Amino acid sequence: MTLSKTELEAMSLDHLWSLHEQISAILATRIEAEKRELEKRLAVLSRGVVSRPDAMDALQREKPRRKYPRVLPKYRNPKTSETWSGRGKLPRWLVAAMKSGKKIEEFRIGDTGAKGRRRA
């Protein structure tokens, strides 16, 4: 059954609403069937590793992030007081300063503790 736009516009509000409810029910049924089919395919692909929906939820939850000890800054930008711990990528201000001929040790902050020792 195909209805044109003019036929739909000519229908009463009650008739359109009942048509909407019928369509919604059919769509919900088909979506649920498609979801079950996809879950079956996923179970086959994962070879039974994940077979329950609650197990899938557990896999989706992330483990809490490990807490790392605070790292004290080792280098400071004298112009803006920005600091860098010496870990990761060089900050832009330090790269620019090194390109202009300065050495990294010029930006070192006093004694940051004994080298190689961790604080408990």
C-alpha cells in the first residue's frame, strides 16, 4: 500500500495518529529483531567470549586510570613562568629558545632533588 502526499494530507488527525502508532509498532519490532540478529553475529564472531549483555557492558567500562606520582618541573620559561617537567614533547617556548641559540640547561630550575631517586 503506497500513499501519496496528498492522500496523507487529506486524512483526519485521528487516522494519521493511528497510522503513526501502527508504523511505530512495526518499526520497533523490526529494530528489535535486527538487534537480536546482530548480537548473534557478534557472538559468532567473538566465538562465545561475550555471550551476555552484562558481560558486554563490563567490557565497555574502562579500568580506572593508574595514579602516577606528581612530577616536579625541571625547566622554567623566564618570560612567562611556564614550566616543563622534562617528560614528553618539548614545549613550544623551549623549542623556539633552542632554535635561537640558547641551551636547555639555561632554563633548568635549581636543584630539583637527587637524580634517579623516587620520592615515596
